[in-house]
Amino acid sequence: MEKAQTLGVRAQQKEKTRRALINAAMNQLSAETGFSSLSLREVAREAGIAPTSFYRHFRNMDELGLTLVDECGLTLRQLLRQARQRIDKGGSIIRVSIETFMQFVADNTAIFRLLLQERTGRSREFRKAVERELEHFKAELIEYLRDEQGFSARLADLQSDAIVKIVFSAGADCFDVDDTQRLQIAEQTIQQVRLVARGAEATRRAKVE
Amino acid sequence: MEKAQTLGVRAQQKEKTRRALINAAMNQLSAETGFSSLSLREVAREAGIAPTSFYRHFRNMDELGLTLVDECGLTLRQLLRQARQRIDKGGSIIRVSIETFMQFVADNTAIFRLLLQERTGRSREFRKAVERELEHFKAELIEYLRDEQGFSARLADLQSDAIVKIVFSAGADCFDVDDTQRLQIAEQTIQQVRLVARGAEATRRAKVE
DNA sequence: GAATTCAGCGTACAGGTGTTAGCTGATCTT
DNA sequence: AAGATCAGCTAACACCTGTACGCTGAATTC
């Protein structure tokens, strides 16, 4: 709002319909259709503008899609960072992080599905974008494992990679599932991550001795 | 061939064009397009039949897609079973299985991508089908861990689930990658699976004492 | 206050889509 | 040998797609 005032009426309105387009795309994603079978015309229709006006905001649908991927990764990372600050007041970092993650998946199923789907689909550019997001998570995890837990660089990397794979994969399991089942999946994921952590711990000990 | 003789000329020819349709779909999948943006007409064209003749073989494109998913899972499982028989003559089961898996991904990128993609996409029916395939792998792994390695049911389940998640996720990392990088990924995956195994081992010991 | 910018619009086009209906002729059945 | 079956065909349909072109009028700039 504050920022919008300095933006001028024109730019303000433009930003508004840009958001409308993004929201429209997300809405249509929540349905059973994947992003690739989303149509420019339908998105424009739902956003309340003429099909041709779409081009005032994005060069094509792919550009919109990449924007969605970026936004999704960003909000998820912010959420997790907040969660980690919360645990400084006590609590298991594994538990809090995973529960936060699962809550995000439940709240933003459509967009998270986009993330997972485009990881393996469509253009190389899309896959790179998603991979970049996953790398962010991995990097933050590595930092934690090395600095706070004192793991070697190699072991921290190996561990982080495995954990990211497990957690995001578990996120995919939450799609056709109700709340109680989701909690079960979260619980199972927590245990699996602890399994990895324990394995890494054992490996470190074996190397030291 | 032997079976085909007893099938009659008509049914034989029908099976042939059915395969042509399946192959056509796989071919078009190898390109950058996901399954959802595959068209009945184009598939029929590549298979060398009229669009309308498609319906003599599948009720719609989804039915074709489900067939593809089933076939993919089947051949992959056969491959892994063969690999496991080979290791009875010595060799690490983890290494051989994962190397076989990675080789499959390299050889059948298109269809494996379908598997991963439809896991998170399109209709619920598709997701169920893929999930069923993943369950097959998990089940075989559980059996091995419980019977051969003596893990408890719960620990075998937890472990298998984590391993399947890691391995399939690693498969997705192989898409935009050359042979040497693929070998690196395989190596890393092997180490990660060993991490999980070591963690499970440590957990078992802790419980026993 | 005049000139410029530009978000959004309407029209139009060429091409693709899934699907229906009905025909043909080879294969199978009896 | 006669009749039934059925894989594959052509023609046609109603509809949706992305995008090019040029206009309008309000916001912005000078």
C-alpha cells in the first residue's frame, strides 16, 4: 500500500491486474489441470481482461509460470525461516520445520504441485528454476548442519540432499489426503529424517575413531 | 510371435497398431511436451492411422496414459528383479540395484519422466496408478529388509519408504545431465541409501539394548 | 494545456482440437 | 458359401487456441 502510493495510479492499476492474472492461474491450477494445459485465454478471462491484454504483462504463459515458481519458493522459504526463529525459544528443529512445511503444502496445494510437477516436466528452463529453489533449501540446511551441528562439509551435503529429497517427496504424498493422514505423513517424515541424521552421526563417529 | 499365431490375423494386426500408438505416444513424450499437452490427433498421425481409429484401441488419451504408466513400472520392476538375481553371485545389493535403476532412467528418460510427472499431476486416477507402482518397489524392498536383514516390520517400512523417495528423486536429477554426471548422482545416491541403512541399524541397536 | 505513453479493448484469422456418423472391405464364424 | 464382425477410413461438426493489428481514452510528462 505505502509503496503503491509512490507508484502512480497507472502503475498501481497495472500491478493489480498482474496479480489478478497470477491469482487466476493459481486458481485454474487448483483444478485437476496441470500448468501445461492451462490456456492464455482462460487465464485472461478469469482475470477479467481481454486475451490480448495478457501480453501487456507477460510475453507468454511460460513467463507467468516461472513467476509462479519463483513466488512459491520465496514464500515457502520465508515461512521456514520464521519457523526456525521460533525454535530458538526451544523445540526440535526437525519437527518444527517439517510441520511448517506440511502446513504450507496443505494451504498452497496448487502452487506446490506446480513446483513438483515442473521439476520433471516442460521446458528445461522450468526445471532449472525449480532446481534452483530446491538448492536454496539444501544450502540453508547445509549451513545449519555444518555450523550448528559440526558436520563435515561432505557429510552435511550428503545429508541435506537426502533430507530435501525425502521431505519434498513426502509433500507429494499429501495431495489426495485428509488432515489426519497428513499428520501421519508428517510424523513418518520426521522419523525418516531422524533416521538419516542418525546414520550421518554414526558415519561421523566411525570416521573419527 | 508364438502367441500371435494363435491370435488370428485380425487380432494380430490390431495389437500391432496398438503398439504403434503406444510407441508414438512415447516418442512425442521424449520431446519437451508433457503428457497432458499430447494430442490424440498427433499421436494417431505418428502411428499412421486416422484420428478416429484411435478409439478402436483406447477410450481416450488418459487410458493410453495409464497403459504407459503400467508398462513403465512393469519393465522397471522386471529389470530390478533380474539385477537382484545377478547379485546372488556376489556384489552389493544397494549398488547393483541403484546402478540398474539409473541405467533404466537413462535409457527410458521419456517414460520415466511420465511416471514422475503424473505422480504429482493430472487426474487422481493417474496419481493413484503411479503411487501403486511406487508401492510395488517399496513392498519388494520391505520384504528384503525384513526377511534377509531381520529388521522389524516398522523399521523396514520406514526405511523402504525413505529409500524409494531418495532413489526416485535422484532419478529426476538425471534429466539434464550427461553420462559422467549421472554416474556421480548414482554414487551419491548409493551413499545416501547407506546413510539411511546405517541410521536404521543404529536405531535397531538402540532399541535392543 | 499540448504531446506522449500505454493498459486494455474489439475484431479477425489461420490452425488445431475432440468427437460423431456412416461407409468399406478384409477377416472370422457358422 | 453366407452372414456377422470390426479395424480403419473420410467427411464434417462445433469449439477452442494463440496472436496480429489498430483503436481508445485516461494517466503521465513536458
